[in-house]
Amino acid sequence: MRDPAPVTLPGVVDRHVHLGLVDAARLADGPVVEVHDLGWDPGEVRAWATTPPSGVRVRYAGPFHTAPGGYPSGRSWAPDAAVRPVTSPQDAAAAVADVVAAGGFAVKVALHAGMALLPDDVLRALASVAHAAGLPVLVHAEGPGQVTRAIDAGADVLVHVPWTETLPDEVIARAVHMTWISTLAIHDGPGRPVALERALDNARRFAAAGGTLVYGTDMGNGPTPVGVNEREIELLGEVGLTGEPLLRTVLGPPSAPALTATLPVPETAADLIVWLRTSRRSRTAAK
């Protein structure tokens, strides 16, 4: 009997990580072929992108843009340079110029209702100037009303599936042009926390309405694995993703570095986890 024909697929892209909080060297030559750092000292992360772990592309947004005293100011894990207070629409233009100069691929904005919040005019200015520079706006929206504020300002991406409130269907409908990064597993724990159930419900309705979900783990937030987060994939399966939609959510584009395994093309989250466990780097580009 012949050995099974190898199946080649693109590698995993993790669209939400914080490399300063993990041993990034452990990513070398594994199934994760690209990571997006969404909040750190721009000088440090630029250096990591210049000399990344072997076989990994590092893209970065630079600092969190927030109100003076806003999230994550004062957090022990956040270097001072990882937080960029924005004080006015004019300052927003300077902040975006700094991202461009540092080589960032996006502008990260923090809206955390438990701390100081950017005023609407400054939030809109950040989005407008970022778009004029060709950069997407990625928002951490936490707390009542912050998802709606992000939508109203013209944000392109939510860096977490919303978890602090169950979004009304009309808000979901207004968000379908956006991309939401999953980060579902950070809410997991004993007893199925309410935050996880809210996030899963929001994600299911968003996906059903035609919104785009992509895999991201918030690697570095707590005891997250460095590499493939299998629980994140399992939870994407609970959202209802299977087959091609699941692969598009977790894996990179066809141009991404490829992985090969002698297993059938995965259909379910469980299949994809097994496939990734057995896959190896391939020199053959995925088709």
C-alpha cells in the first residue's frame, strides 16, 4: 500500500501577540510562520522584526494609543514606551507619523471603560490620519459602548472578539465590514466563564452575518502557549467554523510559508489540531 500523499497548507498566522511577554525564540521553525505584535515598545519590537525567530515573520503595530492615564498605563507588564498618550486631534497626527516612521503596519488604539478614555474627536482623528497614511486602525474595545465607539470612529479591526457585553444584533450588523481577532481562549477557565460565553455568542452572530474572524491568541496574556494555541482552535470550532472557513481563519494566505503533513485536508477544529501536530515545514509553496 502506498503512503498517503502529503497535504501542503500555509502555516499559522497569529494576529495578536505580545512578544515582550514570552520567550519568542520558542517560535523558531514551528507551525506559526507569522505573528503580529499589537502593543509594545516600538524600538524593541522593530529590533525583533529585524532579527526574528528563525522562520517567523514579525509585524508590529507599535504602542497602545490611549488617553493620558488610559489603558494600559501603570500595568506592570507594559513598558512606558508601549503606551502613547494622545491629547488632541493635532497630537493624533504626530502619533500616527511616529508609527509610520517606526515601520508599524497598523495603529493600535485602546478603549478601556475602566480607565481614562480618548474623546470622540481624538479617536476620530486617529482613525482619519491612520487611514490617510494607509494604515488600518486596530482597537481594544473593553466595556459598555466601546465597540460602538470603535465602529463610529471607523475602526477596521477589533483585536478581541467583544466579551464584556452581549452586542445587540444591530451593532453586529454595523460591524460586519470589520475583522475581529478571536482571542477566545484568554477567557477560558473552570466553569465556563460568562465572558467566554458572551464572546462565543458575539462571534457566532458576527460570523453568521458575514463578518471576518481571524485567529489570534493574545500570546503573552497569562499562561498562553508559545506557538499554536490548540484551545483557541477548539473554540473557533465551537463558533461553528469548519472546512475552508476554518482554514482561512487560522492559516495564512497561500503565499505564506508552507507546512506539510501526510493526513487529509482538515475539516474540523479537531482535525486541524492533529494536522498541525504532525506537520513539518515545507519548501514547496502552498497552492
